[in-house]
Amino acid sequence: SKGKHKGRFERAEGGTLFLDELATAPLLVQEKLLRVIEYGEYERVGGHTALNADVRLVCATNADLPRLAEQGDFRADLLDRLAFDVIML
């Protein structure tokens, strides 16, 4: 029988999930991340059931996300959702 493996969001349930180098995430992954942010839900890999996400999300990147969004290499709608509390180092 196939065992169900917990993904990153499930393992971080009730805590904080840190995503490093977000700019390198493929557009499909960015789309799924946007769904988690907007609707608070996700699906397991290969699953069809929506699960609720109770996760604090922290993302990091060295890339210029606004420039990447202008070029179409990063989702502008995801950038809008993430850009409310930015810390520049």
C-alpha cells in the first residue's frame, strides 16, 4: 500500500514555513503558492482533496522580484500578495 507523505505545508502546520530563493520557483509552483495564500488551502501531490493550511509563510530571495514580474518570469499577482511586509537587507 502507498503511504501518504506529509508535504512542506502539512509539516509546518501551526508554525512557520520558510521558502528560500522563491524567485527560482517554477510558475506552476507559484500558482499553487498563490492559492494557499488566497484561499488557505492546498492539495497533496497526487491528491484531489483540498486541505486547510494554518501556516505562517516567510519567503526569501536575492532576485529583483518586481523586475522578474515585469518580464513575466514571476507572477505579478503573487508578488502583490507577498509584498505587504518586505525586509530589505
